Amino acid sequence: MRPARFVTLCFLYSGVVLLAQYVAVYRFQVTVGAFAQLGVGLSILAAGLVRLRYPDEERDNPAEWGLFTYGMAGLALFLTGIFLAQLVVL
């Protein structure tokens, strides 16, 4: 798999996890924290969809496996860990 495609999938995955976290934790509440969570989740998901739609036009597409690619993988794992921990606490 190309690193650029992997980063795009990480964006999509992270956006979906953040939206699922919004639904599970805030349950559609109207608070500042809920809107921040929803906004960040939608923004990251939109960035992933734009990268998916126009894969060659993105300026920061990594051509090789490097710090950005591994950072996105780490972010996705970190978000998943936080989400799972919140599910256990709830």
C-alpha cells in the first residue's frame, strides 16, 4: 500500500472514531465540549474524503514511509485507545 493511501485511510478512520466517540460519550448533548468533538470529527473526516477524492492534488502526500505516516498511524491508535477506555468507564 502506498503511504499516501494509508494516511488517507488513517484520516477517514480517525474521523469515524471521533464521531462514534461523540455519539457514545455526549449522546447528542448541546455543550461546548460536544460541539468541539463533533467539529473535530467532521473536519478530520472531511479531510480524509477530500484526500480520497483528489489523491494527487494534496501537497503533503507522503511518497515514502516516514514520520508523517507513522504519526498518523499512532494518532489513529491513540484515538482508538481513548475511545475504548471511555467505553469501559461509561
